[in-house]
Amino acid sequence: MHIWILNHHALTPEMGGGTRHYDFAKELIARGHTVTIVASSFHYARYKEMKSYNGTPYLKETIDGIDFIWFHTPPYYGNSIDRLRNMLSYTFKALRLLPKLLDTTPDIIIGSSVHLFAVYAAYRLSKRYKTPFIMEVRDIWPQTLIDIGMPKWHPLVIAMSLLERFLYKKADKIITSMPYANRHIERFTHAEKKVVWISNGVDLKHIDYTEKEPGKTLTICYTGAIGVANNLYPLIEVAEHLRSKKEIFFRIVGEGAQKARLQQLVLQKRLQNVSIEDAVPKQDVYKILQSSDVLFLCLQDSPLYKYGISLNKLYDYMASGRVVLFCGNAKNNPVKDANAGFTVAPNDIEALKESILRIYRMPQKERNEMGKRGREHVEKYYTIEHLADRLEKVLFDALRDKKEKDA
């Protein structure tokens, strides 16, 4: 099977960030398929260009057996009109250039909804090549726009609402990374059987489990994007409350629109127990996770999470075998399911502080047991091999259904 995946924000491990489609592609290639990933090389969290084009609008590379097409798209910062320009540039290039750049005909095309315009491009290309069209829902648009403050009557929200319904109806199969997103999708399409949950996961070959040795310092670490959605201000506030506890140290590693503000806040409060560091390649992230004692993740208090979460970061955390401290109100909670750490409500500073102190007082043996439960939970449910089984079945089912329909 030759698979095209249109994911505007697809990344390779050395670029830093989520590698869902890179990981799936490697596994599918190992099973005899060929995969082309179509992405933009302007990093969605670092807000910087990751490739050199020398005046051309695209770049073709083969990385670890995966064929990549990178499009040169306009820069942007935060949620501005320039971000919309970036999205549209990717979409137009995909529609105009892909048929010229790729000699082989795809058997199946996946469009990933990091935004709906990319999914629309996948739909249009599927019509051109007469292949099944798979829609992958990773963010619910335009609900994402509404949650960041855009009114429901805004023309962009209305346009995206119409496009969302259209794509749900046209998709041969719908993959969702969120376990309860079907409750939203099935409001617009009654074909319940075509909606399949395939979570994000982790490639355990990159993370060897080792128990943490006792140390003098309890290190609490966050790695990843530093944006509004990542809600890191409660961690800074708790660090201020615990500044007298010299044995507790906080690390934030990553890039994003909120990084400069966090750095300024740390300076203003004169916090010596907080380090804000630059992003590193994914293989180095794993080393940071395993050198830590507690891995921190905090979501905004948003209605979007009523459909559940599927965060690459969370599965990386659990695979590392360390205690996870999760702040969120999501419909699902893998940390709680595995008894792999502690969960508190978003922005509950007192509960967050008490959880940290409770972990601080725990014997190392008890922390290790908690971390091991997280590792075992990921091994059972969230490995790339396990998830690729489900993805491969969806693709084969879509091809079979099309053949039957065309017969």
C-alpha cells in the first residue's frame, strides 16, 4: 500500500515535538508499505523555519525510509492572521504541487486536522486519484478557535463549521486521537462505524526503563511546547510557594509563545529554584525525563477536553517510568487509570503544592513503583506497534469498502 499523509505540522525526532506520523510511518514501512508525509517545515511551537530551501517552494527528503515533502510556508507567531496565511499556503501548495512532485499514485490518502484546510486538500487529492479519503481528527475545529476566544459568529468560525460538516460526510473513515470525539462527530454524520479511535502513543525502543536512584533533590520537569494551552503559570506560582524548600527544583524545557513571559516572571520573582531551558531533540528529551523525579503536565480548564485527551507528552512521561503530576479535567485520565501519579484540578495551586510535598515525602521505592505502573500501562495499551495494528486495519477496511462499492 502506498499511503500519503497530509499533516501540516508533522515532525521528525530531531526537530522536537510530536512525532505521531513519523512513528506510524516507520512501523508501516517495516510491514511492507510505502509512506509519503507532506508537511511544512515552519515549526508550530518554535516559530522558526527548520529547513533550507534556496528559493524553491518545496524540499524532498527521505528520512529513515519515509518520503517527506516539505513546503516552504510564511512565518507566523501566535494565533494571528499570519497563521491563517501559513495554513492556506500549505493547502494551496499541496493541491498545486503534489501531483507534479510525486510520480507514484497513492492507494490511500490521510488528511490530519491540525487544521481543516489540510484535510480538505487530502479530500480533493483523493477525488483526483480515486482513492479512499481518511480524515484524522486531532483538534476539533472550529471549537478550538472558540475556546481561544473567537466568537461563534465570526466568519472564519462559520466557514470552518461548514467545512467541518462537509469533510465528516465525505470521509470514508474518520480516525480520532481523542477517545470521546465520536460524540461530537456523530452529531454531523450518522455513520458511526466509520469513526475509529487511535490514540497517540510511544515508540518504546527509544526509552529504556530504569528505576530512579535516590537523590538529594526532587526534580519536577516539564518538556514541550510553552504556549497558552500548556498552562505553566501554576507551576511557577507553586515554585514561589516552595522557594524555601531547597531540595525541590523545577525545570521547564521547550519553546513557545509564552516562554519569554515565563522567563520574565521567574526573574521578577527572583526564583532560584526554576530553570527555563531551550528545546532539545527528542532523543535528548528522553534523557531529561529519566533524570527527573516528577513529570508535570497542566491543561487549561477547557470544555474541549470533554472529548478526552491523547497527548504524546503524557505517554512519553509514563514510558519513562517516573511519577506523573497531571493538572486537568479531561474526560479520560491515563495517569489515574494506571495509578501512575497524581491528578489535581487545573489552577488549584494549593492542591498542586500539597501533591508535590506528598511526593517529596514518599520513599524512593514507592515513587519507583508508581512510575513502573505507568510504564506497564503504556506497554499494554499505547505502543506504536499496537496502535499501528489498528491504523493498518482501518486502511485495509477502507480499501476493501471502496473495491466493493466500485464493483
